[in-house]
Amino acid sequence: MVNVKELSEQVSASGRRAGGRQARLVQRSAPVAAFPGLVRKIPVYELVPEEAVELIHQESLKILEEVGIDFRDDEAAGMWRRAGADVRGHRVRIDRALLMQLVSTIPSEFTLNARNPARSVRIGGQNSVFVPMYGAPYVRDLDNQRRYGSLADLNNFHKLAYLSPALHSSSSIICEPMEIPVPRRHLHIIDSAIRHSDKPFMGIVTARERAEDTLAMAKLVFGDAFVNDNPVMVSITNCNSPLVWDATMLDALKVYARHNQPVILAPFALCGASTSASSVGAVAQVNAEALAGLAFTQLVRPGSPQIYGQFMVAVDMKSGAPMGGTTEAAQMMYLMGALARKYRLPWRTSGFHVGSKLNDAQAGYEANMLMHAAILSGAHYIWHAAGWLEAGLVCGYSKFVTDAEQCEGWYRYAGGLSFDDFKEAMAAVREVGPGGHFLGTQHTLDHFERAFFAPKLMDFSSFEQWSAEGENDMDARGRARAKALLAGYEAPALDPGVAESLDDFIARRERELPDSVR
Amino acid sequence: MVNVKELSEQVSASGRRAGGRQARLVQRSAPVAAFPGLVRKIPVYELVPEEAVELIHQESLKILEEVGIDFRDDEAAGMWRRAGADVRGHRVRIDRALLMQLVSTIPSEFTLNARNPARSVRIGGQNSVFVPMYGAPYVRDLDNQRRYGSLADLNNFHKLAYLSPALHSSSSIICEPMEIPVPRRHLHIIDSAIRHSDKPFMGIVTARERAEDTLAMAKLVFGDAFVNDNPVMVSITNCNSPLVWDATMLDALKVYARHNQPVILAPFALCGASTSASSVGAVAQVNAEALAGLAFTQLVRPGSPQIYGQFMVAVDMKSGAPMGGTTEAAQMMYLMGALARKYRLPWRTSGFHVGSKLNDAQAGYEANMLMHAAILSGAHYIWHAAGWLEAGLVCGYSKFVTDAEQCEGWYRYAGGLSFDDFKEAMAAVREVGPGGHFLGTQHTLDHFERAFFAPKLMDFSSFEQWSAEGENDMDARGRARAKALLAGYEAPALDPGVAESLDDFIARRERELPDSVR
């Protein structure tokens, strides 16, 4: 459908460029910089020994065998019955042999295709990606106001995803375009993701027909045959903890899995409320829920790629409110990573999700508590890696660009330390000797630019200079950067025939679909 | 000198308590809560394989053999000559056998004694401590103004260190009391640390006689004989990278090591300026510098406890300014940890040091980038764990209490995950079953309070509640908490005889010492 050479020619031909003050802040060159998928070159961190991971695994199996799990969908229950599970109503008890046999057919790695093939990425094994947040009804806008999200905001976030080199996906519902009626909203969400970025995106799961529309739109971009077999989007189905897969999620799951489109099977756990008040207990339960969902995908289409996952935040046991980047959230992430490796599955976690209302110190402490764990636990699909505020209720412009830049640092981090120039570096020590300095050595001149990551949104200037520039905190600098990036944005090329067919599809479906929730 | 029972009786007898609004924020009970030294129960993270650590080690040895290192002090150079090193002027070349033999006599662990024995801590092995920052000329005060530090500020920070349960030390020069003439300043710094807290503190290193005064004051508290053999303070000597140990640092080092008082041998490396523009090269150089300093301590007093260490920040290669919590700073920390383990040495790193001017998002991202690495790299003396802003130029009140609370979370984190109630937790899953919730189960009621860390300075309340309370960011909440803590502060008991002898000592030394720099 699209090819890289054509694309970059079209981008070059468009001729619009950011100038003056904005150019200084943005400093990008055409075509837009984008890092390839991250290939992890550092070891994983194992928080607990293998026996502890095995113990958790065993407890998860027992839950599925003894308590069972609800699949609240007649078709799904029937599929389980035919597969040999013990099914009573919607309660499904799955013995460990059946469960693990099904899970074993899920590939350890797969390619997620983008409409620009240069932006396609591998998921699984040593390959990881950073993906922006999803699902915020509110935004914290360019003037630091909290308000409902709009289609214009969503367009903006897709533009920022496109412009952020370390983000490997455009997500989809970064914020909800609240002015569009719910039955038609999905059309404009997917359309925005496709038009404003050329990176992989995410599917819609709120109803069977919306999932089908998403696939139909993907087919206009990638071609029918391609979408029937090749992953072009990732979708999320959350288990309702404890131990319920509901019909809406299962409907979307079936649509996507039948097309070989990967789904994240991620219990959304508020630990202490929808799980027990125990980190290890919560992990064992969430693992059982995820395994049951994963196994079900293989009843739908054996061998289809899927993503193991978790979203686990602890509940503040005094107020009942979900927290974000706290101690146990990071610890549980390491356990989920160990379990994913045990099952040889690609897995998803969340990178920069926080409870903070603002892009303030709380957000920063929470964010890097979690991202450090996401990186060291070997997560493959590092979601909510840009924008997330207020337990997911809000996507912040400043938070988005702050996170996106921090992802650049984490990308380097996971790429490992370079020993390539070690000999030269030691030669420089000999050359400089006691009491000298290294600023003028050939080694420094050669390695000046790439030796150390220098995030531009972090201010390391003198107090005097920072004062003269208005004493802006990182939140204010982030908003300025988001504005500058958006002002300099140019859309990636899209085949005019594809664009027209998307327009036609949306127009037709808008005629067919109601303009309010039925 | 002091004992716990007496202390708590005295504290109880003092009868002053925080009330009303402040009590709600502070919620502490007498005696003041203090966590014992952290016993790490999680594995360390090894960023690179053992061969890579060995390679760095070998390059460090070569530097000391071939290039050598300056000990710019005649006595020190003479001691090296007598030990068998190749000494020309102040340039000392140390062969690997001599170097490693000397380093091998440093104990792997030691006890750092506090004037309140209940606050004494172990350093090394599985034992780690959190220590507040050191050395700021400026403070960011309770009204968020940046100004010179004063003795009143220093007193306040020592009070906050005392009141923070996860801080294991009072440091010493948290901020400089700028109004006190430099030749007399050390007396009031140490006096403040001793009077306002009962935790271990840090020595003064800016001149030989100031180190001697520090020891003299310690002797008034602990007794002469005790201080001649038992660690009661930790002091810092920075190598001037590259490869220079200067006379001032060596003077202090000799005073302390002769008394068996541990010194941190920590090159202060601005990577890219005082080291090569290579993370691995910087580590090899800093390691050589630290090893040479450590070996020298064993010429002064064989078997004396010492602390291996590093302070490494990358320089922004565009502006030349030091950065804080960036990618490579964390990566280098893991290498230093691996080297420390190779040498079986207690080691120091920095936890929450940042370049940010404010307690804002930048500070948070920087801080937890580093603390996560400090914890997982197995650091024993986790310094700059409270207060640090602006590359160490500023100690912030809000940052101090924010960091101190975050240390509580990291203390839990390093304590590992509990499997103790795993069976009960799984029984709760059986009890609740699919579609239920856990809030009323006996397990939840039993584990409600301690299951998940809920930092009070992080706001997880609803947007509406947070709005109604003034939309305060974490920086503002931190300042409010610092004010409340200080308002509720009560001094730990100090033997009146000791207090009087300290007064007398200071009065005498003030008569003897000039009131301006000579």
C-alpha cells in the first residue's frame, strides 16, 4: 500500500518546515526521526527465585482448576465445553494440561505491521516497544486546564506520537473525542491514528461491530488478505477481576483473534479491592485470569499471536483510590515478567502510569519507579509510556512530551553500555594524566555527541540562566515543547486512494450508525 | 553515654506534643519512629557480565601501574614509598599486588555507632542505610525562595532527619550555615547534628584541625576510648579527577583513618570533563582513583573500615553543565556496585541527586531513575537520599521530606516481597470467587494496613477533592509537611553533662579560632 521511498519523497516535496523560534525547540530534520523497535541488550532482573515463580504458577493453576473462571458469553462457554473444560453455566474450570497446551501454541514473537513498513516492529523475545497511553476522557491541555478530550486533542496526540522518535505506536484512544457520539466515535479514532501517524496503532474493543469496523478500516490501508493473517494492530481486553471475562471483551477478542490480530489479555487489577491485599496473591490471581484468556484465544484461532499482560495498581487502603507508581506496583511487575518468560510469551506492562493530577514531582517519582521496573523486567509492550495522569482519567500534553523524551533515555538504557571505544577511552586517560581535563582530547571530540543522554526538557543550566528564562518548571517547559512540536508538524504521506476510501467508509458507517448510544 | 530506656523516659517526660491541624499531618507517636538499618532481601542486578567487570578492573590496575596517581602531600608520598610503590615527587605508581593486598584488609562490614545505640547501623553486606544530602550553600526554603543557608536551616534539616523514619543518619553539612565564619563553622555544624538528632552523623573534612575538632566533639559524646577504635561518623574525601588526591583531603583522611573512623573514597566525577566521554572509561578511571585512596587508608591504619564509592554525573556536552539522574548515571552505578562486590567492600552511591532547580517533575524523574539503580545495585551507603536539588547547590525543604518519604517505600522494596500470607491470600480468592470483591474478607481486614505502601505526600484522592483542597502540587504539599513536622519537633534527650561539655568546647575553640578565613 505504501512504501518508504515514496513516503520520504512525498514528505520532502511537501516543503512545509518549522521556522524561527519553533525550529530551535524542535530541531528535527525530514523525514521525521523514529527509532527502530528496541532490541534489549541488558539482562532482566529476577526479583524472586525460580521456585517462587513456580509456586505462584501452581497457585494460578489451582484457582482455574478448583474455583474456575467465568466466561460470560454462551459461544465462549460452548467453545470451552467442546475443548474439554468443565463448564457449568458460564463458570469454566480448566485443567492444567488443557490450559498449558493451549497457551503453548501462542508465538513467542511476532511482527506488528505499520502502514509505513519502516515503522513495523517486533514484539517479544529481546524486542520491546514504547506505546502511548489509552482511554483518557479528560486532557490537561496546552494551557494546563483540565477539560474533556476532543477530536482536535486526539489528532494532536497522534501527531505527537508520530513526532516522538522513541514511541513505536500511535495507540488509538489516547483521549476520548467526547463530542462525537459513542456509536460513531471509533471511526474517527482509528481514522485519526491512521492519518496523523504512520506507526502501528491499536484496535477498538467496546463492541463487536466496532472491532469489525476497525478491521475494515485497516483493510483499506493494508489490503484484505494482509489483514486476515498479519498483525496490524494490538487491542486490549481487560479481565474483570476477580475471575470474569465479560461478553463485550470476549466479542472483541473473537473478532481480532479470528483475524490473527493480537490481543492483550490483561486483568485490570486494583490490588486490595479486586484482588487480595497481598502482592503475591494478586499476581497469582491475575496470572490465572490472563492464562485463561490467552488459552481461549487459541480456541478461537490456534497459533494466533497474543500478549500476556497485567495492569496492577495497589489501592490506597484508607481511601480506596487507585495509586500509581508505588513500591508494590514495581515489585509485581517483576513477577509478571518472570511468569511471562516461564510461558515464553510476549508481555505487556505499563511504563509511566501515575496517580498524580499534574506533571509534577509526584508524577516523576511515580513514573520512573515503574519504567525502571518495566525495562529491567523485560516487558515487550510498554504501554502508557506517554501522557498518563490521574490514574488514566487524564492525558496531559506536557506529560506526553516529557514521557516521550524520557523514553529516549530508556531506549538507550535498554540498549546496554557500549564497550566499543573502551580502549580509546583508556588511551585518553593516559594522554590527559593526573590533574588534566578531557574536553580537548580526540576521544572526547569523537564521542562528544553521543556519549551521554542529555534530555532537552530537563534543565541543567545555571540558576541565573534558568531565572532569566522565566524560572519555568518541567511542566511549563513540556507545554512549550508540545506547542512547538505541533506547530511544526507535517502529516506523513497517505495514498490519496486510501484516504478517499477511508472517507467513504466513514461516511457510509455514519449513515448506518445511530448518533447516540442505543 | 546514653541509653535507650533513659532516652524514651526523657522523651515521654518532656510532654510537648503536636496538636490540632499539625497532628493530623504528622501523626507520629512518641518515641519518634525510626526504621532499623535496612537489611536487603532482594538480589542485586548485574548490568554486565563478570568478564566485563574484570575487564574494567584490569584497566583500572593498568592506569595505577602505568600512569600512576598523584598524592599531593609529602607525608602520603613518603608512606607510599616506604610501602614499596614507585614514587616520583607526588606521582605514585602502585603495582597490582601491593594495591590489592592493601585493599583486602578493609572490612566488608562494620557498625556505625549512633549516640542513641538503637540508631546504630551496620554498613556493608546486606546492610544499607539512607543518608541525607551534604554540602549545599543554598536552600529552597519553606516559602519556596532560594537563598543562602543559615544555622537555623541546618538545625531544621537535622530535625527533619531525626523525624524521618527511613533516614538512618543526620549527615552533617546538609546546608552551609553561611552566616558563621568558615574557620568556626564546623563546630556549629557538628553541634547541630548531635543536638537535634540521635542518629549517626558525618565528619568535617575541609581542614586537618576541623577533622580533629570533630573527633574531639565526638569524644565528648561517646568517650575518648570508644572514638579511638569504633566508627561513630562517616566522612567524605573526594578525589580530584583525574587522578589527584590533594593535601586537604589526605589530611582529613589521615586524621579519621588513624581513629578507625571510616572515610568514603569517592571520586567526584563530571563524566566527559574530568573523565573521558565514555561511561565504561569513566568507571575504570574512577575505580582506579577509589582503589588508590582505599589502599592508602590501609597504610594509615591497617584494617580500618572504609567505604568504596563514586559520585558520577554526566556533563551535558553542549553546555558543560553537570546533569543528574540520567541514563548513564544509573548504568555507571550498576558497574560500581559490581566492582564493590568484587572487592568485598562497603560502597556508597547517591540516591536522589538531581539537576532540577525545583521539586518538580524533572526532580522526580531524575530521583527515581537513580534510587531504583541504587537499590538494585546493592549500595550500602545511599547518600544524598534527601533534599538534593540543583546539582547539590541547593537543599530544598520540600524535596527533603518528599525524598524522606520515598525512602520509606524503597526501604520496603529492598526488604523484598512477602510470601508469608500467600496461602491465606489464595484462600481469600476461593472465598470471594468470580465477580466478587475483597474489601470485606478476613484476609483483607488482617492485612489492610501493611499490604501496600501508601505515601502520604502523593495525592491519590479524587480530582474534586484535590481541587477543593487547593490543587496543591507535590512541591506545595512537601512544604506544608515540612512546616508541620518542624512545628511538632521535640529534641531527643542529651545528657546535660555532655551538652555542657560541648558548649564549653565550642566556646574555647571560638576563642582560639579566627573569625574569618586566614
